[in-house]
Amino acid sequence: WSIGAIAHQLLVGSPPPRRDEGIGAWAALSRAGTSALSRDPDFDIWMDRSSLSRDFVRRLLRQRADDRPTAAVALQHPWMQGCFSLDPAHWNLASEAGNDLKNRLICYMLAVILLPSSIQYRELFQLRSCFVGCDYDHDGFVSRPHAHRILKERGADGRDAALALDAVNVTGTGAVDPCAIAAAHIIAQGFCSVQGEDRPRRPSDLVPRILAGFFRACGGDAAKRAQRPVASLGGVGQAHDRVVVKEVEAHLGVSYEDLFLSFPEEGTFDQDALIELIV
């Protein structure tokens, strides 16, 4: 509630109505965005603010604590997400932060695509069960320390688990959902500690490894014919375990049909084209 009150103050220049202002104030509070939130009934203090910002504040200022979103859920609100664009058109790739964001998004998207070819149903089920056991407020998110502990319990080295979580933390919120922890799991298990290679230190070090893993898994006959790293949508489908696909789509919020809408139905694509497709 206090975050909602601070947001209210910052957005409109005044605090929300206090509880001691009577029942009418709380009724007004539940209708955030109307002139009822102003001390002057003829002036709408929200008139210059977006409907999404009003909705964000309204949700946080609900009277009953059980009706308010948790911090993790609040960070996923469209208004908050709009403050952090994943549209490459808004990235400054000349900056270190812009390149870091691109590398994290590549790692995350490739890991999601590779999930049905990199993890068995039983392993995914056990990972989900661990996640549910740590999701104490049942909001669909766990904190980074809890996610790190889950990955270690599932066999990841502590340093690998930390790097994998960095690689999938695209929005920078620190809140981890089931899809992100599954993606981090396969990154930690399959791409962090590679025999004969230096341990990666940042997401940018993981990008070439995960790209190579993608083309190994999904290149198939197309790569053999081209004699270079290429893949096709058909090759991706052949590499996927259908049972795991259903599990991922049912419980991790992924729609592979939507994910592959931009992929060419015929022909092949190479590494550069793949990055264009997923970023």
C-alpha cells in the first residue's frame, strides 16, 4: 500500500485520501482516476496521467491486503513494463547497457526455444515442484535467492546458477517466474561449465555457446547439406519433445506457435538471421 501511496504522490502531487477521512474516501480510492480522488470535486487530478498509471496505483491502494498485488506481480504491470522497452528500436546498442540487454534477451529466447529438446518431462516437473514450494505468496514469482537455491538443489554449481539467472533477467526486476527458472536451469546445466573451455563470466560469453547448442540440436539434415550452422523451422520441431512442449505451454506461459510466427516456414536460416528473428 505504501508503494501505491508514494506513486500517487509522485504522479499527482498529493497523497491518497486517508482512512480517517471516512468511508467516502475509501470509496473514492477504489475509483482511482476520477475526480473523487481530488479534494476539489471539480478538478480531476489524474487528467494528465495515463490510464495505465492510474490502474497501477488503484491496484496497490486496495483496502484489503489480500487484494493487492505482490511486489513481483506489481513489477509485471503494463505501466511498469512500459518503462523498460524490449523493442530493439529503443535500444542504444552503442552503450554497454544496450548490448547487455540484447545478449540477455538472446540467451533467454534461445533457452526457451531449446527447453523441449534439452529437458525431460520428469526433470521439468520436479523443477516446477521446487518452484511452487518456494512461491510462498502464490503469485507466480520467486526471489532471486530462492531461484538460486532451487538451481543448486537441481545440481547446478553456485557460480553457474548465478550467471544463468543473470542471463535470463531481461527486465532487471530480480523476480523469477517458472519460465525464467526453467531457462536458467538448462543454461546452467548445459552451457556454463564446458570441459576444455573457460568458465563464462557474463551473458555475452554465453551467447556463442547457446547459439552453437541451438544449431547442434535443430540443424539436422539442413546443416549437413549446407555444411555450415543453419537450421529450419522443421528442424526445430523435430528436435522438440512433444510431451515437454505441452508441459511448457501449459505451465510456463509459452506459446511456441506465437513464438515461431516470424520464422520462415520454408528454407533455412543462419546465426545472424536467427538473432534477427528472436530479438
